[in-house]
Amino acid sequence: MSSLQPIAALAHADPAWPQSFIVKLAECGRLIAIGHDAFKATAKRLAEEGHDPKTKLTVHFVDGRPSIEGKVSDGLAA
């Protein structure tokens, strides 16, 4: 995938796994990642799916935590 369209995701606290998040794509609701670091887990999965590392990624937390923005490559470097 070579598209640089920005990607937005929604992170929900995972009640089955303490201090972790379930992350779904905002556009379609597809599960994209589960992990302690929602941004890093999402970036890793997007890279595995072939998204360009320069793609802008925003993870919004539904519990009111501040959103995290950056590029997919930022999440891979974390």
C-alpha cells in the first residue's frame, strides 16, 4: 500500500487485559491492534499491512486521554 491518506484509530481500554487497549480503525471499526502502547501497536500492524511509514496516524482514546499523533514510522521507532 502506498497511500499516504491519514489514518485515525480509536483506542478503548481492554477490560480483559489490564493496562492495555483495543484499537479499531475509526473509518470502518475494524480491529487493528491490541496492546499496552496503542500508538506503537497500531503503527506496527499498519506497517505489517504495507502502509507507507510516512503515513500520518492519529490514535484517539475514548476515555478522554489526549490523542497521540505522528507518523507510522514514529510508532515503529518507539
